[in-house]
Amino acid sequence: MARFPSGVAIVTAHDQQGRPHGFTASSLCSLSLDPPLLLVCLATSARCYPVFARSPQFAVSMLRDEHEHTELARRFAGKSPDKFAGGGFVPTPHGGTVVAGALAVVECAVRRRVGAGDHVIILGEAEHVALPEPGGRPAVYVDRGFGSLCDADLARSDTPRGPTP
Ligand SMILES: Cc1cc2nc3c(=O)[nH]c(=O)nc-3n(C[C@H](O)[C@H](O)[C@H](O)COP(=O)(O)O)c2cc1C
């Protein structure tokens, strides 16, 4: 799977005291257009798992291929006791805590959790989407390293595009 490139996101949720928790995720996947569902997988061994096991909401911040964002991805994949202390987050009007300058933000209501091996699949319905301009380029994770897309023609009008949930 390390050879399969993916985007990178930070997924956040709040505990019952209102404190944010989060983890770096590459297991993000769009799932359904109607209703608009996505999924993310979280290891049950993660320290933040108990928070995601209870929280009725979570937020996905898709990261750019910029140094600040790849540093955030490293921080949120690590074991720092307070991952949010280094900054880089902003509150949303809907009660979420998301990455400042994210490529896109999707705030979700949890619809289902499905245990699968040592992970849980969390299905969320998109309730609020923020697509700041300019779009920028996504961070890419492949071969256990961060990179970026080098295809300058990504926005070409003749590029076939799939549905965009
Ligand atoms: C690029 C990248 C993607 C990751 N994707 C996932 C993921 O999709 N699901 C997961 O459970 N852990 C994933 N991880 C590992 C978690 O981010 C890491 O275990 C994190 O420390 C868990 O948070 P914790 O401090 O609550 O244990 C990923 C790590 C990296 C570097």
C-alpha cells in the first residue's frame, strides 16, 4: 500500500470537555454522492480513538503541499502530548477546529462506525464544506514520504473528470 499515493488530511473531533483531538489520515475516501458520505479509517490503538468513538461529528482538513502543512501532518502522526499547541488551526462557525489554509474542509456528522480488524471505519455525512480560493496543490503521501503533484496540466479542460462528491 505504500506504493499507492494518496492525499493527506488531518481529521479532528472534540472530546466531551470541548478539547480538540486529531490525527493525520491518508485513508480518506469519498463514498456516496446522495447522501454525500465519506469515510476515514482510524486505528483502535490510536490515543485519539476514544474521542472518535464517541464524537457525533468530525472535521476533515485536506492539506496542501506546503511546508507548514507537511509539518502539521508529521506532528499529528506523532505522539506529542498537545498536538494543537504549535498552532495552525482555526475554529469554524459550526464548532469544528480545522487547519488554517486547508485545501478544503469537510465537516461531517458521523453516520456509522464499522469495526474492521485493528481499525474502525468512520462514515461521515458532509454537512459543511469550505473550498477556499485559490485551490493550491494537495500534499501527496507515497512510499512513506510527502511529495507533490508535478502535473502542470491538472486543470486542463480536456482532462476527464469524475463525479465530485
Ligand atoms: C501520511 C500519514 C497518513 C496516516 N493515515 C492514517 C490513517 O488513515 N488512519 C490511522 O489510523 N492512522 C494514520 N496514520 C497514523 C496516525 O496519524 C498516527 O498513528 C497518530 O499518531 C495517531 O494519533 P494518536 O496520537 O491519537 O495515537 C497516518 C500517518 C501518516 C504519516
